[in-house]
Amino acid sequence: MQSQPLASGSGILRILRPLAGMPVHILALWTLGAGVVVWTLYTLIISYHWFHYSHGSRTAMPAVALHLVVSLLLALYAFSTAFGL
């Protein structure tokens, strides 16, 4: 065991060391891209389950539409600030 918990060779600092020279805007775009991938998978999975297992599709259709509209607005806001628009 190390005597100093945050010594230069310890856990998370060793993992983040390759990112040290990378510009912040590149890291932000990669983070936003990962968020888009997670959001897409979530949307596909939840939409499938709502349509497949919901017997009241009158509820599922507006819920999926609302999810898509709100998510699109949030994504547009996030990407517009990321690109400085």
C-alpha cells in the first residue's frame, strides 16, 4: 500500500494521464458524442419496450414523441454551446 493516496502512480491519475495534453474542446466533444450514443440506445430500448409491452398505445405514442422533442431541444442547446454558436 502506498503511503500517499494520490501519488502520481495511483489509480485514476494513471488512467487520465494519456488525456493530459488533449485540448478541452476535444474532450467536451467526445463527452457529448458519448452522451448521444447513450441517449440513442436508451431511446431505442425504451421505445421498443413501450410499444411492445404497453397495451395502451395511446399513452406510449405521446410519451415517446415528448421524449424525442425534449431530447432534441436539449441536444441542440448542448451542441450550440459546444460549437460557440
